[in-house]
Amino acid sequence: MNASDRAANRDLLDHGTLYVAKFHEDGGGEWVALVHGQGKLNAENGFADQAEVLIKTRQAADALGATRMDRPEWIAVHPVTKEVYCTLTNNANRGTAQVPGLNAANPRSNNVYGHIIRWREDRNDPASLKFQWDIFVFAGDPQHPEEARRGTIKGDAFGSPDGLWFDDSGLLWIQTDVSTSTLNKWHYERIGNNQMLLADVRTGEIRRFLTGPRGCEVTGVIMTPDARTMFVNIQHPGESPSERSDPKQPQAVSTWPDGPAGGRPRSATVVIRKNDGGIIGT
């Protein structure tokens, strides 16, 4: 891919095979190709040709028995072990008529706080069609009385993991996007605003690194090559449910970063350095 050569980029997706995943109950998994003529991907089932298979990707995946996941968002690959981590942000419909099935990879009904799943390709071969998987962490408050909201976190509680990034040392940075519809009194008292956390995947320990302004989503992170300066995006700070339903009459719950009272907040990028100029994450 060449970002400056549009002509060369136009046919990038003209060749290759799209795969979907089956997460088996025993912790194994497999990648299944979406190829017209294979299995139920034929005209009798509503797929006239390969173009329709790719246009109706979700229906094609269902036809081949791919696992329906709880709103997958970001994916990050460990720089050393090559394990793949994926955030499953939430799925309040899990266990209802809309999404009736529970499975080992998505085992919580009314999964409002989500979880992070990971897998390892067989023999560490990225071309392998087989993998082994497990759940890295269930998000939520470990002390919550409701099972659907009770986390397995070793450290600081969080909900709805979204952004995900590994630094070069193998530390995993997690960013959250709890929706305004989920931000109830319990959440604010026990978990707080959306945040960014740092996880040691070897021990499972997770610690809060920063907390965003109310109503925001923390999304996007990168560091300079020397790991001494970090850039973090704060998106739509101050957003409230009324603002989503009626943009003409916003009721912002924050004026961050520099807005006057009653003004509209602005998205921004935060630059972070340690006071001693040291490496971030140490």
C-alpha cells in the first residue's frame, strides 16, 4: 500500500480471501473462508456470486456458523509472542431474542461492560487456519452484585474496553468507551469516567493510567520511538444522551478542555511526559 498513490491502491482488495472465525467451546478455533460455492454460500441461499458474499459478509458468516461476538472493536498483536488481543466492547442484547446464544467466547448475558479475548495461531504461524483462544479479562467492577457487570480484573475496574495498543516493551494499553446510556450512579461511584489503563499481560495486572473528562471517549494512542512522549486522543468530551438525540439542543456535561460554562466542548489530543523525562510505562 502506498498512501500517496491512489491508482495503485484501487485494486488492493481485488484479490485474496476473507475469513471469519469460529471460537469453539473447548478453547480451539478455526478460520473459515467466505468463498462463493462453498457450503451454503450459493444462489439457493441468496448469494448469487462472490460479490454478494462480500457485500453480505455478516449473512455469509452466519451461514457458515461463524461465532457472533460481543461488538469487536480494536485488535492488537503482542510484539514478541504474536498473541492477538481483541476488545469486545459490550453487547446488552446478548442472551435476548436478538442475540439468544451464549457461548464460551461470549458467555455473559446482558454483557454491558464487555471483555478482552486473545488467541494464538497454531505454531505461531500467521497463515494457520487453526488457533487457541482464551479470555484475558472480563471488564466491570469485581465487587458488583450483578454477574453481568462483575469483572475479573486484577487491579483497577473499568468498563467497555475499546482502543487497544501494545508498546514495544509488550505492555498493553486499554482505552474505554462506556456509552452515556450505561453511565449510571453505580458506574460513576465505582468506575468513573472513561479512561486509559495499562496491563501487564504476563501477570494480568491492570492499572489506571489516566481518566478522561465526563462524557468523552478515550481513543487512539501512540508514543515517540524513545517512549518518552505519549499522545492520547480525547473524543467528544461532554457528550450527553440529549446531545445524541438532538444535536441542536446539546446539554454538555463538561466544558473540557477550555470551553466557557455552557459552551460546546472540543475533542483534543493530550501530550504526556514524565516529570523526570523517563520512559512511559516504567
